[in-house]
Amino acid sequence: MLKGSLFSKRLCHDLLFNLLYFLPHLSSTDLSQRVDSVKEENLKLRSENQVLGQYIENLMSASSVFQSTSPKTKKK
């Protein structure tokens, strides 16, 4: 079994457990507030990921390590 799928199964199991355990104890207001906070966090993380992605792209384009290395033909 792959590590990733084992991790995914464990994560799904934990999420399901948390939902089943905590859901009966939460009011609709609590759930609504939690959904709103998760949406805000998601937007924040997406924005940060875009900034980091652009930063990495700029670093890679400025570095000779990531430039095309096509062989140059010498003229005689």
C-alpha cells in the first residue's frame, strides 16, 4: 500500500470521526461560524499560495539552473 493512500485513509477516518463526534454538540450558529472561518482561511491560504508560486516562478526564471540547456552547435 502506498504511503499517500494510507495517509489519505487515516485523514478521512479522522475527519469522519470528528464530524460524527462533534456534530451533535454544535448548534447551527456554531456550524455557520465555523464554515465562515474555514472559507476565510481557505481564501487566505489560496492568496498566500499564489504569492509563493509567483515568487518561486520568479526565482526559477532568474536562476541559470532552471534555464534551457539546449546544446549549442559550434561553427567551423
